[in-house]
Amino acid sequence: MRSPLPRYVPFLEYSYGWERPSAILLPAQKLLYVPVPKVANRSIKAVLADAAGLPFAEGQESDFETVPLTAVPRLTDYFRFTFVRHPLDRLVSCYAQKIVLYARQLQMPLLFWRYGRRFWPEMGFAEFVTAVAAIPDGRADRHFRSQHTFVYREGKSIVDFVGRFEQLASDWAVVQQQTGWGPLPHFNPSPHKPFAEMYTPALAQLAAARYRQDMELFGYRVEVG
């Protein structure tokens, strides 16, 4: 049964547009990381916390030094990096964790409650994709907001290196060459089927259209059906 939430709460929904994403700085190492939600965030932050001498615990934020993403292009003396993920896979991960695991199985408060009845714990994946596809980035929660909104400013990438989740180990090795850090731990997994099995061709096209800029900028393709 759907939660008894209002159908539409515009002043709350618009509040997502007020978020100001930030980048993590490690000034001593001249390193800067732009976090993209649902792309190995916790694992990378654990390594950064260790490098900065900060405590890190699953589900808690370390007290990193941060700057707004608008300031990142000016920090050219830093090695600036981020990681991205196939948009369709990222969307499956978001659904598996935030809807299926947290809201349905663990019965935690629905993360996307601001959207009223657009989201509910028992919704199917196709319903989730359809709901997300109708929400533009200006109103989108960071967990399903387009990745280019974190990585690009005025049509240009703000980082020096964009790694891919699909080749995490080899691309993390590039960061290791710059830093001397160790391998990534595995935090915050969201078990689910291979993402291609979650989509019909029509649903995949809907998601790809929603994330068209991500698909183009990061070189991803639709390979479903």
C-alpha cells in the first residue's frame, strides 16, 4: 500500500534545486575529489579519510574540507578526479538501495518523500524509471540527478581525470599513481541483477533519453534487448 503522502508538494520538491554539491579537498596532497552519488562514493571517501587522518564509519560523514563545485575550475594546481557510471546501471543501483532495500525491506523512511506519491516502497522498477524520467535535473534528488551536473560547468569538465565504475580497479590505479594510496575497500553495496536484465528495450530508451547528456558526454551506449 502506498504511503498516505500528498500527491504534490511543490515548495518541498523545489528544495532539491537549492542543494549546492561540493568537492572534497586534501590540501596537503593537492588532491580534489568530486563525489557523484551511487558511484563508489563511500569506498573512495574511506580512502580519502584515511589519507587525511580523519575517522570514517559506514553511514557517517567525515569532516572533510570542501569547496563548492563552482570553485573547482580555479584549482588548477590540484589533481582533480571523479568517477562516473553507466546511467542505466546507476539508476538500477539507486532503485535497489533506496527503494527495495531501505524503504521496502528495512522499512526506513522513504528518501524521496518530498515527491509525494511519485515514489512508494512497493513500486516496481518500471514505475521508478518512469517517475525519475519525469523529473528534470533542476528538481532531481542527487542520487538520480544526471552525473554531468556534478562534473561539468559551462560545458567544460572541471576535473583532470574521469574514471569509470565499470573498470574501477584499473581506473583507480591511475589515481593511485598520483597518490600512492592503496586499493579501494567495498562499501555500501546494493545487490541487484545485471542492469541490462532490469530493462525492456522501451524502458531502456526512456532512461537513456532522460540521461542523454550523460550518455553522450561519458560515451555510454544502450545495450539492452
